[in-house]
Amino acid sequence: MRWQYALMYWPQMQLVFCGSPASEGYTIKADKSIGEKSDLEAWHRVLAELGSEGWELTAALPYGNSAELYLRRPVA
């Protein structure tokens, strides 16, 4: 089975999709148009969206006051 991988960085609020030819990523920000009041709310929304798209959390590594979340999903 082949996998697609992604990383989420806390508190930098970054999401990076890994793969070739290059990794894609973006900064997670509150979307005021849907009523989000903080970037933390946006973080929760993005994590829930990833779960509904088939991503699973495989590891969470703490580094002092920050953390890296490793996610994967099967590639068809």
C-alpha cells in the first residue's frame, strides 16, 4: 500500500503535504467569514477536515512548547 503524508506544526500553525515533486503547505488562519474567532479554532477545523478526508494521525512529537503531528492516508 502506498501512503501520502502530511505534517502539522504547532504553534507555527503550518500544514505541509509531503511528496514529489515538491511539498505544498500553508499557514492555518482563522476564517472570520465562518465565525472562527481564533487560529486555534481554525486548527481544530482543519484537523477535523483532514480526518473526514481519510487522513489518520500516526504520531505526535512534542518539542518543548511546540509539536509536530504526522498524518497519512492511503493513495489509490
